[in-house]
Amino acid sequence: MTTDPLADVAALPEVFDAVEAARGSVDALLRDLRAPELRGRVAGVTAAALRASARASATLELGSDIGLPAADAFGPPFADDDTGRTAAGAWRLSVQLGALAATFERAPGQALARAHALAAAGLVDADALGRPRSEPGVADRLRGLSEVVTARTDAPAAVVAAVVHGELLSLRPFGTGDGLVARAAVRMVLMTRGLDPQAVTVPEAGHLAQGSAAYAAALAAYASGTREGVAKWVVHCATALAVGARDGRALAAVVAASSRSA
């Protein structure tokens, strides 16, 4: 029996190729950030990436971007309706991402509970915030996911992030806002495992670019538990990350241009 199941997933040929392509896209973005015109301005790229990520995540959660502010203006105040409250949850997660990631590395369950409290405020009763559903098996699966996150593995960060993403979307541990939490958890994995430590990619936009139907189909494949299904999901997520890194490069170029014109 394998002692590193995530590494086994990473070794699948189609997964390996997709993850390598994603890593190459992220590396290109990180090289851009070392350009002279971006010295001291990486925080601006991070801020722009997190705004774009929050908007894309809210769009995925809602199934539409109708009523959401534009990416470059995404932020409060939001409308006092379910669309606005979902957008506000995505925004709060983006603002608190650094603190969440620091907690996630040592106490994943605590970070996920806090993430849900941020994501679902105004959407559920206050006493339900951060509390997993009481159905049998939910708490056990969350504990198992925490063990996956904290266990040593040779799998790349993109594979770990995809598995965390798939598990949270499949389980829907809280019942409301789970997609926002799952996509925030992806960012936490990418940050804490060193692939995107400054949160300058926009992987949520990569999921949008592939379409909601493809997102749902890949998730259904993952939930099947088959080798092919898990591989399809990880490839889908790696592709989203590659697209998100290219979006990050575009945002970095805008920040660099503003530096030159200042």
C-alpha cells in the first residue's frame, strides 16, 4: 500500500504534464515580478490579483457575474442581497488570506472554520458560521482532509491544492459558501507550499475561462474516485492555475506601466 497517495496522483503522465505547464506559467510570472519597474510594487500586483480572484470566485459561486463590481473596482460597499453578500464573503476571504494561510499551515480545520465564518456571514445564522454540517461522516472527512494537508508528501503544491479543492467541493462541509471556502483553501495551499507565496496568480479566473460546465464535469469526475476521474480534475485545476498565472502577468504589466508613467 502506498504511503504517499498524492505523489502517486502526481506521477500520472497527464497530471505530470499539466502540473509542469502550470509551474512554468507561475515561474514566468515570478520572473516578471523581479523586473526593476516592479521592485517595491509587488504588493500592488497581489492586491489586484486578489480582487480579480474574489470576483471570479463569487461569480463561480453565484453562477453569474450580474450585479458584481468590475474586477478593478471589486470591493465594498456591496448590495444588501444574496449577490452582494456572496461578493462580500469573497472579498473578506481575499483580505484575510494571509492570516488564514498562516493558520492553515498548522491547523487546517481551524482555518477552514474561520474561512467559512468570513464567507457566509449574512448568508446563514451566526451560530452556523464555521460549524460543519452534522450529517454522519462530514466531521470525519474534514479530519481526514486536515491529515492530508499536514502530512509530508512529495507531490507538487498544485496537486495538493487540487485535491483539497476537490474534497471540499465534493463534501460541502458547511452547506453554504463551500465553493468560496474551497477556492480560498487552494490559495492557502499555493501560498504555504511556496508555489505562489505572494498570491499573485488568479486561478479562479482560470476556472471561469474553462467554463462552469467543464468545472462541474471535472468535479463530478473527481467525486467518482476513479484514477481517470481524479486525474481529470487535477489536470483541470492545473490548467486553471496556468491561465491564472497568465492573468497575473497581465496585472503585473499594468502595475509596471503605472510605475513607468508615475
